[in-house]
Amino acid sequence: MALPQPKLDATEARIAALELPEGGWSAPARKDALARLRAMGLPHARDEYWKYTRPETLVSAEAPKASVFEADEAPIFGERDRLKIVFVDGVFDAEASDELALEGVEIARLADATDIHWAKDLYGTLEANGQTPVERPLAALNTAFATDGILMRVTGKVSKPINLIYHHKSDSSDAILHHVVKVEQGGDVTILENGPAAARFNKVMEVDVADRSGFHHVRTQGRDDERRAATYIFGRLGTESTFKTFTLTVNGVMTRNECVLELNGDDAVAHVAGACMGDGDFHHDDTVFITHDAVNCESRQVFKKVLRNGATGVFQGKILVKPDAQKTDGYQISQSLLLDDDSQFLAKPELEIYADDVACSHGSTSGAIDEDGLFYLRARGLPRGIAEDLLTIAFIAEAVQEVEDEGLQEEIVERVEAWLLRRRG
Amino acid sequence: MLEIKNLQVKLEEEDKQILKGVDLTVEAGKVHAIMGPNGSGKSTLSYVLSGKDGYEVTDGSAELLGEDLLDMDAEERAAAGLFLAFQYPVEIPGVGNMTFLRTAVNSQRKARGEEEMSSTEFLKVVREKAKSLKIDAEMLKRPVNVGFSGGEKKRNEILQMAMLEPKLCILDETDSGLDVDAMKLVADGVNALRDEGRGFLVITHYQRLLDHIKPDVVHIMHDGRIIKTGGPELALEVENEGYAHLIEEEA
Ligand SMILES: Nc1ncnc2c1ncn2[C@@H]1O[C@H](COP(=O)(O)OP(=O)(O)O)[C@@H](O)[C@H]1O
Ligand SMILES: [Mg+2]
């Protein structure tokens, strides 16, 4: 089917501004991805899953500028023992990174891995699977054009987290990174991500979690106010595997985080959670698609959004239960706390169930600070600001508690507290 | 200590007068009880004194230790020494009971220019007081009032009161929904705080709480006014004969 002319033009204009990396093991995958992209065309405001989020600035040939954010606090995760992998405006920084060696995991740079590689069977594969039934053209663009990324093959229980740290130093950087994580049977890894990455950031992470293995992912986005980002996680879960991801997003004019998971093995568990803090010129979109294709799997989606001064939050979450996915336990909640009347929350929760023996629930709410709770706290002597912040942190708690490590939970809450404190009158 | 004069209050949202001129003085060291039929305005009085939104004071005054209460924010009233044990304690999911208590104690201390309580000292004190109210460690860890039984909520109110050491304690139907044992615990908690420098305003329907917390003065409230004031014998009279004859006398 031919694309409408404006879509075709926009897509070709974007492609023309990019360079397809040549040669190497990834070349066929990149070529396929480019063909996928051309067939779909880049997102347009009329596309079904782009009604609430305007794609223009994410797809334009040139990235809108974003001033560099000067942090006045130490980076998160900085105090813990971890393996650091640093990218500056989307380019790997060997100097700032630790040696890419850690027991239980093989790590390579996408840009370095020119030889035949285990990632060959994976690179672009989960992304391609994730294009149906909903198209994600920016992810295909990523597979085709990604300039760098990290390839990790996890063969055992990795003793410390791997921390992907992003730095944004040029106000016009337009970064495209593609990470691939393959967790082999019995493997277990925690990946942390933080830091402003670029003026505009397109990131894909493909994660293949084998039987009886685990993947834990905690990331923070922000505090760069002018950031635009489209990020994708594509995950495939084997039997009795665990997949947990949590994202804290603060600030950013435009962020679209998609997570597309397929539970392929029985008894797998997937938790996808996020909290975002938006103030003013802020648009944040969580789009999640979880497919249950095996028996007795559990999935949870927990998303909380705190919005003020006209900020906008979007949630589009789907649970698809295939006919044979009996005993599925699916849970989805998306809530927003609107701190004023100007802010808005748009939600599209969806359940599509073809099996008969399942327990799925979903809910979406939008509300202000609970007045009775606020009075109760103030009547005990808590000043209004402190009481409101406490209730706000309580509001996001259900999402933060999806993070298994309590130390990480605390670090996340501290960042949220600091964010609130900066705004307290 | 607490001096209320001709207090008249209407709802902010609708044209409904609820308190129609309340006069009441509670002296330091004394326990005053307010009894009265449902809907007479007892909870409204306690809310207006503690600073809840939604009410408009159309006339009269209320002072605590000579300070104009009605001019203060709710948190300032708390720091000035006012405490309300809620008729319906509010559930606050996501806020741990301990965090809440410590923040409350230290917010008040800070507002009064006093030194904050260290976490070790706080833990020691809270454990001790919780124990005497039969509040276990588990309850202290849970989110404020969430999943608490009616009796647990009321005991939690008394624990907060014990930790905050207010000057004037208002108890709004703290006895309702309590079995005999729980009522005894609550009464013991209140009695332990009785002190020459502290005043109590105990709102109740029943004589039975007053068997445990002996009042000095009993007031009967009806239709937004105090219609009769007397000694402890007035509570017994209500217990035996109900409010009807008092209301008739008044009319
Ligand atoms: N927020 C409110 N909205 C509507 N009516 C109210 C409100 N608060 C109190 N009232 C009314 O005021 C009267 C007194 O209520 P309340 O103070 O709760 O009485 P009591 O505690 O003595 O039972 C009742 O008629 C009650 O319905
Ligand atoms: Mg009442």
C-alpha cells in the first residue's frame, strides 16, 4: 500500500539526513529495517497511537536544539559499585568508561563489533517482531541507522549493575543508540541508565531473556528540560524468567517511552513501571504493549504521573492474551496526580483477551491531592508544602516499589523529593 | 485555655448555618465533655477549631492561650498546641505511620523554635508509648491508618496525641466503634496525659467513656448551640432519660 505523500516525503527527508552504516554483521539487519521503515513511513499525528503525542519533532530531518543542562547535584547511582559505560551525545567515551569486562557478561560496542557476532541473530529481530500489530517506525529507523550501542551477553549472575551513563554536551546532538541484551539461561543482570543523552535521543534496547533467567532495569531520564526522546524496549521472555523495568522521568519537553514485551515461556513474570514528574512545557508518553503467549504468566504495568503548570501525561497500555495463554495474571494501573487545573492526563488502557481462564484488571484515574489527607497531615502540624510533597511521594510509591532493590528505591525517592523541594514556595 | 465566644459558622458552599452561637471555656487541667444528638454540630465545632476548609465563621471568636485560633493555618494551630483526635481518622496510602509521626513531631518542634527529636530518641519514645496502647511494630510500619480496624485507628489517634503532647486535646467520638477493652486502652491513654497544664474537650454520645475519663464539666449541644451545662451528673441524666426533655426545656 502506498504511503500518503506527506508521510512519504517526511520519511524520505529524514532518511536523507542520515547515513546507513556499511558492512559488518549488522548490515543485512539494517537493510531490512530500512525497508520496514520505508514501508511504514514515520509516525504522523493521524496514526492511531500518535493521537495524544505529536510526533513532528521526533521525526523531523533535523533535531530541534536543546540547551545543555547543567546539573547542580551529583548523578544518581554514583555511590554504588557498578560498571560504568559512558556515552557523550550518543558516542561511546572509552576514557570515561570502565573496562568492558565483568564476570558473567560479555560486553562489546555496537560500533566496534564488525565481525560475526552472537548479536547477529538478535539485532533488529525483537524490534521487527514488535512491529505487529502496532507499528513503531522510529524503532525501525533506529535499527537501520544506530551509530553505537552496547551488546551484552549475560552468561551468569552478574555481581554488580552495569550503568549506562549518558552525557549531553552539544545543543544540537541527535543521537541514535541501539543496545542488545541477551540473558542466557540462569543469567541475571541489572542495568541502570541515567543522564541527559542528547538534544534528541532515539534509543532501542532489545532484551532476550532466556528460560530461568532475570533482567532488571532501572533508569532515570532528566533533568534536561528541553530534551526530546523516543525510547523503545523490546523484550522476549522465556520460561520462568523475570523481566523488570522501571523509569523515573523528570522534565523534558517531549518523551515517548515504549515497551513491547512478549511472554513466550510458561510462568514468566514481567513488571513494567514508571513515574514521571512534569512541570510546565512537559509532554510524557508511556506506550506499553504486553503479549501473553504462554501459560501462567504474570504481567504488571504500574504508571504514575505527577503533572503541574500545564504539563501533559499520556498512557497507552495494552495487555493482549493469546488463546493458549491460560492462567494469565495481568494487571495494569495508570494514574495521574494533577497539581493544578491546567495539566492533563490522557489514557488509553486496552485489554484484548482470547483465553478464557485469565485474571486481568486495569484502571486509570486522574485526580488532585486528597483534601482530607492534606488536612489530616496539617492538623498534625505538617506545613502545607511538606504535607503536599509527602502525599505526592505517596502517590508514586506504588510504581517505585516495583523496583526490587530498596537502595535504588530510596535513591529514586530522593530525586523526586529534591524535584519537589525545588518547586516548593 | 480555650475560649470560644458566640461562635457562628456556616458552610462555605451552601447557605447553611451549623453553629449558631457557641460559648465555651475550657480551663487548663480540666476535662469538658460535649454530648448531643447526631447532627447537632459537635464535629463541625472540632473541625472549625482545628482549621478545616469549607466553613465560614460569620461571627464570634475562638482563642487558645490568648491567641486567635481562627486566624491561623491548621498547622499553626497544631504547633500552638491544639490536637483533634478525628471521629474518622483518614487513611493515607503510601505514607508510613512512623515517617508521618516523626515528621509531625519535628514539624511542630521546628515551628515552635525547639530542637528536633533525633531518630534514636524518637524511636525509643514511640515504642514505649505504642506499647502501652498495644500498638505493635507492624502497625507502626504500615501506611497511616490503611487497613487498620476501627479500634486500631482510634488507638493510633491517641498515640499521635501522646507523641505530640498538645495543650488542648479535642476527642471527637473516640469511643465510637470500640469494644470495652479498646475503650479502656484509649481511656488509659487519655488519663495518662491528664495534667494541670492540659485541657480536654471530649465529644461523646455515651456515658460509658465518661466512666473512664471523668469529666469536670458536661455540656449538651443541640442545633448548633450549647443548651445546658452541668457537672458529671448531667451525663448520667442523658444516659437515663435521653436528650428529648433537655431539648424541650430549652425550647
Ligand atoms: N461539609 C458539610 N456539608 C454538608 N452538611 C454538613 C457538612 N458538615 C456538617 N454538615 C451538617 O451540619 C450538621 C452538623 O453536623 P456535625 O457537626 O457532623 O454533627 P455531629 O458531629 O454533632 O453529629 C449536620 O446537619 C450535618 O449534616
Ligand atoms: Mg460527629
